[in-house]
Amino acid sequence: MAASLLPRLANRAKDSLFLPPFDPYWRRRLNGKVLCLLYHRVDHPGRVPFLDRFGVPPIPPSTLLNELSFLKMQGARFLTFSDLRHGYFPRRNQFGVIVSFDHCLRDIYTSATGVLEWLDIRGVLFQSTALIDAPSLIWEHSLYWHAHDPELAQALEALAHERLPASRGLVGDALVAHLRQAEPMAAVEDLLAEATARAGAGEELARLAKELYPTAADLQGTRRARHEIGSHGHHHYPRECLDAEAFEAELIRSRQEIERVMGKAPRAFSYPFNSYQSGDAELCSRHYVQVATVDAQPISLDTPRLAIPRFTWPGPLRNQLHFRRWLWTGHL
């Protein structure tokens, strides 16, 4: 017990290094680099319980505003992936920040962009294009919706065990993880379609899609504020569940959908679930100029354009020192 407690105490002691008097030190460490921050949902916790439980925690708009205001007051130079493509980069006595979003449910367009525009910041919105004007929840959110309700979860478990032998013995969160990353996507979608039909839930999933997903008009509305739209794949499939041909088809379809909606093809792509394999960057380069990961490193002048790292929001922060630690380093 004592041995496991020591690393936790040592890590907690590091919090003291993030008191306000140390801000100049952390600012100097970032000079000449870019910190790319990644957020997923900008919403109030509890508003969409099934997404809260199985997806990435939402950051409230007021918290996002506080975080970006702090960086702005510290002198951050806010950039986009487009700026990097055009050669803009912080000088040695400056540090840069890119604010990015993955998946991009409607809250990104109704809440996050409002925060950015209040602060005169342009963001990078990596859109999963199957969400745009979708008639029903996509496979991932349908899975979360079924799994969140105890009665529906039991029905889904029974159906999965019947249809997918590799899932037998798995229940609850373990089954969700298995269906999300270890079964062929076509099999998972067929399973969820049958579960939805049996539950008579088609209208409810259509209602949720209309409430939660963006429209083409939402994307087009970003033009005025000059936010950048990138691709986050079409169906938000994990790479490990796709062969190379299916993965490339996702890249192509997403690019085409964004070009259809925006009149201009996206130049940047981010991997769904940060899932990628050796050689994927070269494959992506056939269709995109930049590729984003979530590999938690600052961007420097020599960062490869097909492996641009980002830091993902760690969830609700315990105290003000954690707030500063996350924003100065991308880590806790």
C-alpha cells in the first residue's frame, strides 16, 4: 500500500510547481512550440447521460471559456492547421495554441464556436461526416444508448451473445468495449439495427439524431468566423476494425462529404479513436495534407505534417493547480 501511495504523493507534490509565480517558467518552456488542445463535447454534464457514461466527458462552455481565456492572458498566439500549412509558427519568444475538436456533435457549433468567437479565436473542427443531417444515431451512439438503459442493455447482451460468438461471457462496459473495437463494423451495425427494431426505438433514435447532430447549415455557418473544417472519418469507425481498403474508403467519403457541404475539400484529417496502423500516414497522404493524432507532444518546426500530436482534455479538473498544469503541459 505504501509503495503504491508514494508515486501518487510525488505527483501531487508537483502541483506546487504550477502556482502563479511559476507561470513565466512554463511560458518559456513552451516558447517556439505549439500546444494543440483537443476537446470532444462542449456541453453541460448530465444533459445527455448515455454519451456522458460511455463517451468522452463533456466540458461545460464556461470551463472552456476559462481555459482559453487563461491562455490568451498568458500571451498565447492562436493558430489553426491551415496556419501551419501556410508556414505561420510562433517565434522563439512566443508560444502557440491550436484549439481542436473531434467528432463534432451539434454542441460544437452551438456552444464551442460561440466561446471561440467571443475570444476572437479560430478553431479546427474535425467532423465525422456521417453525423451531418443523419436520419438516426450512428452505430457508436446507438450502442451507447442501448447499453445505458438496464432493460435494453440486457436485450442487447442476449442478442450479441446469440449473433457474435466472440462476445459471449461479456456484459456491461466490457461488452460495449468489445463491440466498439473488436468486431467487424458491419456485424455491429446489423446487431444494433436488429436491437433497435426489436425495441421499437427507431423514432427515438431519429429524434436524438436531430437534436444532437449538426446540419449542413451548421457547418456552413462557420465560414464567417473562418473556423477550419477537417475530416474525422465518415462513420467514426476504429481503424483496427477495418482493412486498408475500407479505411481508405472512409477517408475518401468523408473528404467528399465535406467538399459537398462546404464547397472546398478539407486538408487535414484526424484518426477516429486515435486508432492507426503502420503505413496509415502514407495512405492518408493520398487524400489529406496533414494528419492529427492524440500523441500528447508539443508541435515543433520539425514535427511531421502527417503525425501532428494533440493533447486531449483530461476531464473535470480537481483544483486550480490542475487547471494550470493541464494548460501549461497538456498532462496531469
